[in-house]
Amino acid sequence: MIRFAAIADVQYGDLDETIGRAYRESIQKFLICAGEISRMRPLFAMNFGDSWQSGLENALAMKELYEVAAKYGKIEWRHILGNHDFHVPDANKPDVYRFLNLEKPGYYDFQVVDEEDAENRWRFVVLNGNEISTYAAENDEERKAAKEERERRRIPVKNNALPDSYNGSLSPRQLQWLDERLAFAEKEKENAIVCSHFPLFAKSRSIDSDRAKLARIANFDVYYYNLGVSTWNGAELLEIIDRHPNVRGYFAGHLHEGSYGVRNNVAHVTFKGIVENKPYCWAAVELTKSEIIVTGYGAQPSYRLRFL
Ligand SMILES: [Fe+2]
């Protein structure tokens, strides 16, 4: 069996609660999740990003906590870069990758094969959705390029407003890399799951938020990038995913209310964010040759996609 654990948006901070986000409580919630995950013994745990709210001290606290969870829980933790992870002083931005055991440019892939069934083969392709952004930029040149990119991605349904500044774009180089890794996976007869901090798609009824109440009257397609709340060039990203029929899942965090939707036989899962959900939330994900089974714990709902 292939089973891994998923958490999203711990967003720890030694900061007072604002807009329903209890930054300090994230420590206890994370430890509960890490304890349960450790007892289940999945192959690894994937953190979908935004580990801290902001500030170097908070970043270092979470770095240490992941190390403790890995060492004493005997679980390998893998990380995805979120926007808040770059909310550290400019001089420390290059360190963010290292804090999360990553190397620049922060995207990577790996293969998982079922020990009991060699035909149950999966490739995880992990994106860095902050690559071109104003907050992850390390110098004036990168900041200028990010501003220009944001200008190019204005949102037609919002009177051509700029997309939210706490998102970014994937570079053409990263998109090409994704295309190549998915083609390689296809050749190797692997199913693929694309992981990013930033979600792309959901069915409106799955969105558990007051803001989305109206949207629940009908169950329509929500493309987050069309609303300016996710990856600026999400349409280009989805186009690449559409070209590869071996992609079975697109998993993300970022929007704390979470969501789910199946599009083109791909399960789009946005995991609920720990900072904004009580008592806690995490998911176990099982992958078989024909199914993705997401089992939620705490506030996290469960989903099941049969793709064959
Ligand atoms: Fe985020």
C-alpha cells in the first residue's frame, strides 16, 4: 500500500489571533497532527506550505519543530513552499529553502512504488508557486519582473483588477520542467500527483466558507486563478496538466477553508489549513492503481476518486 500524510498552513506565529487565525495555537495543533501521523506510519508526511505566519523567530521555531517531529516521530517530512514562508527579512529570504530542506529553485519530484505491487507506481511533482512573486524576490531586478508579471495577469471578472499580491507565477522554465517530468512519468507507466501550495480548481459546493455561501446554490466550477486568489498563470499550469492523462491528483493548501473537485478525471484537493480550523486537521492519502482515497482527521473532510 502507498500511504502518505498531508497537512497545510500551520502558519505558526507568536502573535495575537486575527481574522479567525489562532497563530499560537498552531503549535499544539501541529503536535497533535504529527503524533497521529507518526502512529499511522505513512511513507512520508507532506507539508503543503505556509509553515509560519511571518518573522525569522517564528520560522526558526517551525524549522525546529519539523526536525523534532521527524526525529522522534520517525517520519520523513517533505515540504512545499508557501507565500508566508518568505515573510522573513530580505537578508534571510535565501535561507527559507534551507529551513525546509529544499534547494533553490524549490521545485522537485520523486517516485513512490508500492512494495507489494510493482505496477502501483506514482510520481510526485512538487511545484514552487512563489517563483515569480514580489515577496520571494531577492533583489530589485526580481521584484521588478514580478510586478510586471502581476500587471500582465489582471483579472477580467474583477474589472481588470490586479491579482492578489500574496500569490505569484511559475516561470516558463518551471512549467517546461513540469511538462517534461509528467512526460517522463507517462513513459515509466507512473500515475502522477502534482503538489503546490496554491490550488487551481474546485466545485463550489465543496468550499466550506461563508464567503462561498452563494456559490453553493449551484455546484459550479471554480477556477481560483480566474478570481485572482491563486497562481497568477494558473491557466497555463492547468493546460500542461491537461496534456498528461496520467495526472490523477492536484493537491494544494493556501485557502484555509479547503475544497474538492474532480475535473478531467483529476482529483483537485485543497487541504484545510491548520491555523484556521479547530480542533486540528490533517489527511491520510492512499494511492492504488485505480483510486485516490483521502481520509480526513479533525476538521478535514474525506474524499474518494475512482479514476479507472
Ligand atoms: Fe498561502
